[in-house]
Amino acid sequence: DSGSMPFAQWHYPFENRDVIERLYPADFICEGIDQTRGWFYSLLAIATGLGDALPHNEPGKEGAGSFAAPYASVVVNDMVLDANGVKMSKRLGNIADPWEVLARHGADAVRIFLVASSQVWVPRRFDEGAIKETSGRFLLTLKNTYSGMFAQYANFGWEPSDRDPGYAARPPLDRWILSRLTTVAAEVDRLLGDLEPTLAVRTIMEFVVDDVSNWYVRLSRARFYDVDGADNRAAFATLYEVLLWVSRLLAPFAPFFTDWLHRALAGDSVHLAPFVLTSVAEADTGLERSMVHVRVLSRLGRAAREEADIRVRQPLARLVCVVPGGDARQLAALGPLLATELNVKAVEWASSGADFVRLEAKPNFRALGKRFGKRTPLAAQAVSALNDEALRALERGEDVAISIEGDSFGLLDEELTIVRRASGSLTVKEEQGYFAALDAEVTQELRREGLARELVSRVQRLRKEAKFAVEDRIVLRVGGSPEVEAVLREHAEYISSEVLAVELTAGETDQATSDAVQTIDLDGLPASISLTRVQ
């Protein structure tokens, strides 16, 4: 059968010359490296034998011979090895039964693993345990994004309609993820056209995990708890479009899973849907670049919280940020997202980190000694005396000199270490020109708000343990010290709205009249909570 494509399948050269004119040569062929002689060479031999009878190969024709080969591209898959890099063989007993592997993990997970783990033209180590950790975890993340977030809350009354805000009217977070979708779709289409399936599926996986699940859905979670407001409808419409097109982009790699997902979303098969992205926003590279800045600041801000030993549920007053070369207008529009993510009241922007970070020079005596000998103590003293401006110039790659007994010497990088220290009360984290300076002071007002957030978390956890439905309304009773009662008075509206409490009271809880009761610790304050489902 090695000559069946692209000749014998059309009974060529005996008939169907018009078909061959349109379809010859094949876009690409693929086969194992062990079939080089039986596939690739035999096709070339047949094409050579047919010679001038082939389309585009007639003597004297302009461009003759440029399409004479039977295939335009070749994709060669190398051998599958075991987890230790040894070729699988029955003699060694290291063969993995494909039917058993498919039964344990599913065809789509295995397919994605084989394509994503490395390019098909290099030897492949097959470690079954890695399937679950890579492609299996990815498919579970995508499934949970649909079932655990979108479908669960969309069932309360959302479906695509003219009531959904248009692209321009949606919040920056929605416009960003749709821009990322457009960028990713174009990149995947390009990579598949370049016969790079490994890079294509990795691009989709990174988009779903990093951009959709870990950023967009996490920051939008509260927006899915209602279906009527414009902001809620924008969130549902955006996630719907993202999931719909992800299912189409992923279809060549996971045909069964994506068909289920596409049918659940659109009611028809993904394999009958267009692959090239349409009807979604154009890419906004400026917005995407600004979100990259915000995500770097988010990581630095979390690191500053960790250094200050303050949990994320505890609100803080402000975060001061510096972004190298950022768009001030777009960053300001994304500031509320950063404030929500890091649980700070305000995000402020500064043009330089010099006001809250000072630089100090630490002399490297060993390196200085090689050049200055007996004058090393004087050189070290001169290095230690360098001011902030000189050290920043050194970081920029500019020449900086020190003076020793009237002689000037240009400093070498290895002769000192630049140390950063926070100036003032802010906790500062810096990386490649980015600064995140956190005001870590916790006032009584902020502490009580943090306790309210902690209480909400404990109530939500108890709701889940007691198997309450998402939409169940409750009566909430909280017992505790005067400080706990003060938290209830000051944040009653917030607590009630978050946990769907139609009534919130302070006082001792009663096991006999409640559906769920629990004793908890609110940052060192003992308290008790009781939930009663409203019928």
C-alpha cells in the first residue's frame, strides 16, 4: 500500500488526471522512521517512474519540477521507548499494552501526552505515570472550568442573547482574555501549518491553565454568582466564547473530549464547526502587554505578603507599583484587578522605586585584593561609600569609578555586590525594574474586615460540608467575644450577601435547632457558627 497515496487511490495514471491536477502533491505524509524505505523512498521511486506523466512536471513548462515530488512535507515519528529510554520489545518485557493504557487514561489524554511531551520526530520515552500529571490534569482543569464554573451557574438562567454586552462594553479583564484567545488561535493555526503539533498543543494547554483557569476564572469567580446584571452577562458570554473556541482549537488533539464539550455548549459536533477563529475581538497587544505587567506585580505582591507574614484574606491599605515602560492609562484601568487579587484598598503607581528602595554596595575583598593589593581596605571603603545614583548607573551597565589616594579606577562587576534594602515602612519586592511596595500596617479597621472575610470562608466551607445547594438561603448565627460581635455589626451586609444569609444574629449557637454547627478560630478569637436552611 505504500504507493496508494497519492497515486493508486485515484487509479492514476489510468484515469482521474483532472483530480490529480488539483490534489497533487500531498500536503504531507507521516510514518514511523522504520518505514523510511517502505513509504518515503517507494513514493519517490513511483513518482520518478511516472516522470513527465505527472502534473506540473512537463518539459518546458514554467516551474516544471517544483511540484514533482509526491509530497510537499514529511512528518516522521521516531521510536517509542520505555520510561528508562530503552526501546520497547517483547523480549525485554517492557512493552506497554496500548489497550490497557487507553482504558486507564482515555484516548484523548494519551494522544495529548504523546503529542505534547516532545516533537514526534525524536525518540519518545513513555512514562504512563506522566499521563495523569500532564494531559490528564490539563483535561480535568478544562472540564472543571466548564462543569464546575460555567455550566453550574449558567443553569440559573444565562444563555447567549442580545442582552450580552458587546466587546467594547465589557470590562478590561474580558477584553484581555478574548484578545489572548485571538492571539493563541492565530499562533496555533500558524504552528499547525508549519507542522509543529507539539508546540501548538502546548500553546493551547498553557492558555487554558495559566490564562483561563488560573487568572481569568479566578478573578471573575464572583461575577458568575448572578446571571442578570450586565457585568454578570459579560462574564458568562466571555467564558462561553473562550470555551467554545478552545474546544475547536483542541479538536485535532482531543477529538472525543472536545466533541462532548462543543455539543454541551453549542449543540452540534465540533468536527463540523470552523477551525479558523471568527466573530471574536481582534488582538489588543497593548492590553495583553499591560496584563503581563500586572501579573508580574501580582507575584511580587504575594511575595511581599509572605515576607510580611500576612495572609491574603487580611485586607491592607495600599500597594505602590513601578512598571518599566508600562502604559499608564491601561495600567490604571487594570489597577482594580490587582487590588482585588492582592486584597489591598488602593493601588498607586510610581515612576521610580528609588523612594522606597535604597541600594548599598558590598565590597568583594577577594576580587578587590587581586587588583589593589595593600590598598584593598581603601578600595573597599570607597566601594562602600558609593551612593544610590552611582549604583543604579552601574546596574545600567555604565562605567563607575572609585578614587584611591588620588588615582581613579573603573569598577568591575565582580568587585562588589549590590544589596537592596527597603527604605521606610513598606515591604518591597523588586524584579528587573518592577517594584511592588506593600503597606503592611494592619489597623483595627482592617483587622476586623479581615476577620469578616475569614468568617465568610469558614461559613462557606461549612455550607459545602453540610451539602447545602449553591442557591440555598440560610439563617446564620455567630457566637463569640465582643470583638467578634463588633465584626458582625460592622460587616453584616458583606457577610450576609456572601453566604446568602437572610438573617444574621449574634449569640450562642444551638445544635438542636440548626442544620450545621461548628466551633472555629478566627485568627486567635474563638467563635461558633450555626447554619439553618431556609425552607
